[in-house]
Amino acid sequence: MDSATLDAVFNALADPTRRAIVARLAKGDASVNQLGAPFDLSQPAISKHLKVLENAGLISRSRDAQRRPRRLEPKRLGEATKWLERYRKLWETRFQGLDTLLEEMKEGEPT
């Protein structure tokens, strides 16, 4: 994942309203009205949030007669997860090393 794409994904997920929309879409496709219902926001404001999520590649819209339901695009979330996973593994290794060092220091202390 290139830097601009990663920036767009994390920018989109930085907003709690957009994270809530992603969580709702994880349960299944939804219309703009369904996605906006839990929020005290205007329809244009919800549409702006949806546009940010679409531009980041996190959601897409389909066509179902008169409706244009949104759906989650898990591939982009998977790519971001892979990026995060590299750093989780790095820090996990470092913390394990620190734990080992602390145990060694504890064993060397007089009781």
C-alpha cells in the first residue's frame, strides 16, 4: 500500500462518525438514510463522510433499482491491517526482549 493510500485510510478512520459507519457496514449493505439515522447530522454531512470513506477505498456504492446502497470493501482494511501487523510484531519482539532482560535483572538481585 502506498503512502498516499495509507494516509487516506487512516484519515478516514480517524473520525468517530466514519468508524461507526464502517462498523455498521460490517453488518451488511446500507442506504445513506440507514447510515445517517443514528447521527444528528444532515444528509449532506453524512454524504461527505461517505465520500471520504469512498475516496479511501473503504466503501463502495452499488445500484439496486432506485437505491444506491453502500458496502464495506474489506480489501483496503486488510491492507491497512497488514501494515499495522508489521509494527505489532516488531513491538512484540521488543517487549519480549525487555521482559527477558527484566527477568534476568530480577534473578541477579540479592534477596
